[in-house]
Amino acid sequence: MSIGSCEQEPFLILPSCKSGLFHEKGGRNDVSSQITPASVKGTVQKTKVRHSPKTSYVQKLPVIFASMVVAFTVLCAIFPSLIATSTPTEMDSTALLQGPGIQHLFGTDHYGRDVFSLVVYGSRESLIVGIASVLVGAVIGGAIGLIAGYAGGVTEMLLMRFIDILMTLPGILLALTIAAVLGPSTMNVIIAVSISSVPSYARIMRSQVLSVKSRTFIDAAQAVGTSHAHILFRHILPNSLSPLLVVGTVGVGVSILVSSGLSFLGLGSQGEIPGWGQLLSDGRDYLTVAWWIATFPGLAITLLVLSVNLIGDELRDIFDPKISHKR
């Protein structure tokens, strides 16, 4: 079809045909002479998809909800008396195994204790064990990975073989073994859970140190005679902490889950205020007649672990350059 036939075929008419911009080939406004590969390349650009503020807000709703759950749990652990409706040791003999209601939000157990108050006060032990286990495991594992990745040679081989030995046992089984040997107490649970988490932190830190050590600014620091301690703590360590922070955040949820499992088996704290795992253990014999005794502590563990994992995923997206660039 020639350009002059634009008016004869209406279904092929272009807006520019009626405006008189198209002329015969070779004319001043010849289209074929104006369209060049450079102009096409400059016209076809990869546009960045911009999400509306409403869409971004909806995508952040799970993280916002998770942050609220974690914040409320921390508030319960720090100020339990402001949230609980009664003390965890108060017993009401007239309200044994009473179901959830206005007077007792989560019902009562077989001793007449308010389950809601028990869950609120039990959050303190779960958070202490979860955070302390991550801190101890991250410090020990991070130090092993830092030394192994920077020293190399025989030192790296010996340290990483020790980590491989720890990894031959599943984390929960290793924690169970250590807790059974040391005995039931909160401190022993922290030791058991932290030791079981050391291998993961050590391997992640070692891989990050090997990556950072191969960069040019490390070679420059070594060339000018900078001490090994200065290179480790001023150059390598700050550039290797981001993945460890993400894994540590997720590790809090894992530690709470493992510690609750140990408490469920009778290897946790044996104090007057039971933890969430011990509440689950106390309620398993009453599932058919008083389901709320074990259900609400189980929901608290599930919500907290899920919320911590969501926050950890969000931190991973923030610290990962590839994912954060796409966002």
C-alpha cells in the first residue's frame, strides 16, 4: 500500500496521514528517511514500573502486622502486670477449667489460673531464651567464621571440621542432648539452643569474609602495612554483618520454637511462672475437655515465630542489593 492510499482504506489510516506530514518517498518529510535505528533505540526505553502508594501499603501489611505482634509481645514481657488480668500464681477454686469468657479471656486451667495471664507472663521467658540464644550463638559462630575465613590454611580447616562435626546432628537433637545432660533450667536451655545454632552462623560469616577479603580495598590495606586486627574489625567485619543480622532475626523465631519444644519435654524452666512450652505440656492432658489451655499458648508461639520470620524476610529484601534495586 502506498502512502497516497491512506484515505482509500480507512481501517489503515494513521493520524499522521490526515495531517499531511507524509509525502512521497524522497520528499522533505519522508518517513523512511526519518526513522533510523538510533531513533528507534532511543524511543524504545525500558520503563520502570511504579507501584502506587496504595499497592505498596497493601504489600507492607503483613510486615506491619508482624511488627505489631512482636511489639505487643515485647510489651508483655517487659510490663506483664499492666496487661495481665491477674497474677500467674493466683488460683480460683471456683473456676476450674472454665472456658473463655468475659471474666477469663482465655479461660482457666485445672488449677483455676487465668490462661491469659499465664500466656502474658510466659512471654518473658520465651523472649529471653530466643534473644539470648541468638546473641550467644551469633557471637561464637561469627567469631569462628571470621577467624577461619581470614586466616585460611590449617586454621580454617580445623575450625570448619569442628563445625562440620556439629552439623552432623540436627539442631533440635543437639539442643535436646545438651539440655538433657545439663538439666532443666532457663540458662541450660539458652546454652543448648545457642550451641546448636553456632554452625549456621559460622558458615555464613566465613562465606562473607571470603567474599570481602578478595576485594581491592583489602589488598590495598594489606599493601600499606595495616595490622590484621585493624583489617578484621574495621574493614571485613562491618561489611559482613548484614547477612548475619538477617539470619539472626529469623534465628530468634527458631530459638523460641526450640526452647518451647524443650520446655514441652520438661527440660525448660521449672519456676512458678511456666513458659509457653510448659503450658502446652500442661494442657495436652485436657485437650478433649479444656482445649483452650494448650490452644492459646500454641497460637502465641505460632504468631510470634511467624512474625519474626516475616520481619527477617523484610530485612533480607532490604539488605540484598539485587532485590532492593528491583523494588
